Amino acid sequence: MSPASKTTSAPRRGRPGYDQESVLQIAVGVFNRHGYDATSMGMLAEELGVSKSAIYHHVPSKGDLLRLALDEALVPLEAIGRQEQAMHGTAIERLEFILRSTIRVLIERQPYVTLLLRLRGNTEVERQALERRRAVDRKVTDLMIAAQAEGKVRTDVDPRTTTRLMFGMINSLVEWYKPNGPGSPEQLEENAIAMIVDGLRARA
Amino acid sequence: MSPASKTTSAPRRGRPGYDQESVLQIAVGVFNRHGYDATSMGMLAEELGVSKSAIYHHVPSKGDLLRLALDEALVPLEAIGRQEQAMHGTAIERLEFILRSTIRVLIERQPYVTLLLRLRGNTEVERQALERRRAVDRKVTDLMIAAQAEGKVRTDVDPRTTTRLMFGMINSLVEWYKPNGPGSPEQLEENAIAMIVDGLRARA
């Protein structure tokens, strides 16, 4: 809840007014620039353009802000696994659907996923988020094993290592993808899936 | 140069004595744990078990330590490109050699490469290191283009995006590879190369 929402749906009055989404957007930028540990409430106040004493009117606490910001990444990532195409079909089809959907969330929620991927696990909020992320990864490892049993994925690779390598590849895009750079999100998705499914080798 | 080397090759006497390698090993751990920006000379002193006033006898400056630690990653990474097998042969062979060698350096120099990959570029030392890293990446993009021209690499992927995806995959291992975990470095190397060259798909 933003402070404003207690009384009205319009942005809170004062200097300046923020709804929760704007606060989160600014906070995630500060966290990513300086690291969560190194970010102080004073730094957030400065970035929001409010006084250090007024900051608590705008944000609950640093930990709550982190939790809300991480949900912006985790909720859509977790939702992928509950979609029709992630639950039915062959393991290889479900795997490809999950990978494509993950790439889309990474692009759409880039700063929030960046925050998630850089967590060190120093606080309880961080550890809970990392556990939710691991649960998502485990589902993919299970699908990889099922796809090997189906005969659709090569059996000379280790499912756990391969899951990590795949996520390493996909997750890296939050560090280098530029929304306004050359190449559309669709091209990036196709390029990544082509590499994951068939690799570099030219085939006749 | 370690302070000790001015007078003797034996470790410096006192409480405790360090050669440069030990100082670097400890420093890179502190940098990776807290982030370079958030690490103070006081934190390094504590970790080395020396007083805050004595720290400058053991380490030159935070920036010099960073430069030395980054060289532990960059020097071997840059050396790969000067080896015989990186300079001669078909582009696809040279590419595979470079990828395999990079994986080995990442495993052998894991903490130093972790430091390199997490740099934010806030200081001149960091920016120089990032520029050296980019030069290494550019050589791989050039080889990718050459391998496409040779007909050995598929031409429906973008060489620059594909280089980034490949390095994303390979570089991720510094965040999750456990030297004493299951799976040998050789298995990891084979698994990664298999994925990069041929992808997931089972083939008859």
C-alpha cells in the first residue's frame, strides 16, 4: 500500500507525491547502483527528493521495500509454472515454454530481476527470495530429467549442471540487454532458444 | 611487491606475516563478500588481523589491491588469445579452444574472476579492467563471424548477441561452481561445450 492509498487513489500531495510503483522504481535503481547492503534510508530519501526525516512517510522500511521490489520479479516468474502450457504437454514443450516465458519476464522486469540475481542472502528477506528462486530452478531441473526420459534431450549432459548453464545464459541478459539498443526482444528470445535447443553448429 | 620483499624473501615477521599472494587471497574474499565499494581499509585490516594503522605496511592502497587482484583474472584470460591454438586453425576450432581455456581459467581463478565480473566501473582501475575484458569478448565475436563465414556456425543467430549469451553461460559458473562439489572440472567443461556447440536436442 502506498501512503496515499489510505485516503485517496490520487498520488499523495506534498513535495513530491509518490505512489508505490514510483517509489519501487526509484528504490530498485538505487539498490542496483549501490548494492542493497550499501544503500541507506538517507540515500533513498535523497533520490526521492524528500528529507531524511520524511522518508518513513514514503517508504515502510528498507527491508519492506526490498521485499516488494523482489516480488515484482518473483511473482511473474512463479506464475509461469502455473500456466496451462507449463503444466501440460511433453516435457520438452513445457521446458521451451518456460524458458521463453522467463526470457520475457527478464526483459519486462529487468531492474527487479537484476536485484534478485545480485542478492547475497545477508537478511531473512533475501534468503526467502533466494529460496523461491531455487524452487523455480528445481522445477526446470525436474523437467530436464523428464525430457531426457522422453528421449528428447541428450542424456550425456547432467540435468542440474545444464539447468544452471541455461539459466546462466538467460539470466545474463539483465546485465547487458538494452531496451533501446539494436535487436528486438523477439529476436533475443529466438537467438537464445536457438542456442539452447540446437547450439552453434551449422546443420545441413 | 609485498612489503617483506624489500628486505628478505621470507614472509614478513610480526603478527602475522603475509606475502602478496596471501594478502590478495584475503582481499579478494572481502571484496566479493561486501562488494569493492563497500570494503574499507579497516575491514581489510580486521580480516588480515592487523591494526588499522598497520594496514598500509601490508597493502599499498585499496585501488592497488584491486588492480593486482584483477590481474590474477585478466592476465591468464588475455594469455589465451596468444596461444598457438587460438591463433591458427579454422575459426570454429579456435573458438572452441578459447571457450575451453576460458572455462579452465574461470575454475582455477574463480574468486578473482568473480571480482572482475561484478565490477561496476566506478573507478579508473575498474574501467580499465572492464575495457580489457571487452577486448577479450570482441575477439570472440570476430571469431564467431569468421566461423559463420566458414559455414561452421549457423547464420541465423547474431554474432554479438550469441557471444554475450555464451559468455553469460560460461561466466555464470563462478557464481555456482563448487570446487569440492560433485562433478569434476573436466565434466563441467564437456557439459558446457556440448551445450554451446550442439544444444539440448537429442540426436539420432
